[in-house]
Amino acid sequence: MAKVRGVLKKVGVKPSKVQEVQGFGMKGAPLNTQHPFYFGFLAASGALVAIALLRALQSASQVFVLIIIALFLAMGLNPTVEALQARKLSRSVAVSLVVFIAIGIITLFTLVVIPPVASQGNDLIESAPQLLDSLRSNATINQLNIDYGFIDSLESKFEEWISDGKIITGAFGGVLGVGRTVLSGAFSALTVLVLTLYFLISLPSVTKIFYRLAPASRRARVSSIGDAIISRVGSFVGSQVLIAALAALFVFALALGIELPYAAALAMVILFVALIPLIGHFLGASIVVLVALTQSPGKALLAL
């Protein structure tokens, strides 16, 4: 023991370390991080964690979609709130004013537009076979129908659905499916409304919390980029809604001017379809032109 202590003193090891060596043995070599087993274990663990996260995201995908929708709506309304704040209003008062105006517009829109849209939509469904049959007056479309029979198949399907009276219940999986869809839609709408209010009120504080997660040396730059992103997204969402509303009003006026049927229903379709980025306006224009084509080629050219 004395010899061990003497050797350790010469190499600069304290005597207290001798007890550790005697009690626990000599310290082994560190784990070799270059060993294939080590790499394989880490890779397998990472893959398992990634799969677990993907499964969790998949199971909660609907919730994340609602959160993203609410966040985009809040960003779209945020420029209006900030404009009211610039007029010496507090954020809570500005948010309340914007929300009340939005709810009032939605309520007025529902009371004025939904009843004629519902009746005209029902008429559109019932007259779909006649509209498809009128497409045969076009020589090109009629020749395509003779070759492929797509109008005949669609017409028979519509007649079958209308005669059974189950077009709505069949689309949603029966009576229980309709009830489930209505309840799910109402719950989703309420969730989006509550989340939008929360994001709209607490957007500055929430962004500050996220900015604090960035390193101090880059926090100012991250804050500037984040504020710019929020501003751009808000402008984009607001402009999309405005363009969709203007497109719906234009289609409604056009349908009344050239005496197209289902003017209110077409305007509602354009309002929702135009919110789809990139392809929404092309889809809406195709629907309007197709309905106009059932009346006459001249009206289709005007609608185009």
C-alpha cells in the first residue's frame, strides 16, 4: 500500500484517489463512439423517436389543422387590429371591435345569402340531369359523349340519387353520418373561433416568448424576420379574402347580367373556391363557364 501511495505521489495523484481506485477499480476506457454498434443503436433510437412523433402528429392532425387555420385567421385580422391600435385604442378594445364587426358581417351574410343559396343549390342538384343533357347540344361534347359516354353515366347517377332521395345522406354516410358531420363542423368552427380570439389577443406576447428561445446574439434578427413574416402572412390572408369577396360579387353581378341560373349559389362557390391558393380562381372560372355553357356558347364566352 505504501508503495502504491509513493508511486501515486510521484505522478501527482492524491491519496484520496487511492481509495476510489481500491473501492471501485480502475477507470475503464471511454465508450468508442466510432464503433458500428454505437452508430446503429443511435440510428435505431432516432428512427423510433421519429416514428413515435409521426404517429402522434397523425393522431392529432385535425387539431393541428384547426390551430393552423386559427393562426392564419389571426394573422389576417392582425393588420386591422394594429391599425386601430395606431388610433390610440388598446389591443383588447381593438380586438373586440374587429371581432364584433366580423361576427356581424358573417351573421348578415348568413341571413341574406344562405336561404337563396340553399334553395338554388337544391334546384341545381335536381336539375343536374337536364343540365347534363343540354350539353349534348354542343357538337364536340356530344361526340365525346358518344365515344366515352361520360354524360350518360353522370346523368344516370344523378337520376338515381335524386329518385332515392339520399344524395345528402349517402354523401355523409347515412343519417348518423350527417349528424356526426354537423356536430363535428360546429365543434371545429367553435374551436377555430376561440383559438383565433386567443391568437389575436396574445399574438405579441406569444411571439416574444418564441423569440426568447433564439440565442441572444441572433434574437434581434430573429425578431425582425418573425415580425416581417407575420406582417406578410397577414397581408396575404387579408388580400385573399378581399379578392375572393370581390370575385364572388363580380360573378353574382355577371350571372344576373347575362341571366345565368343559380347566381347566388355560384357566388358562394366562388367565394370559397377562390380562397384556395394558386388554383382556386381557375376552378371557380371553370365552374362558371360550365354552367354558362349549358345555356349557350355565347354566354360561356362572356363568362370566360
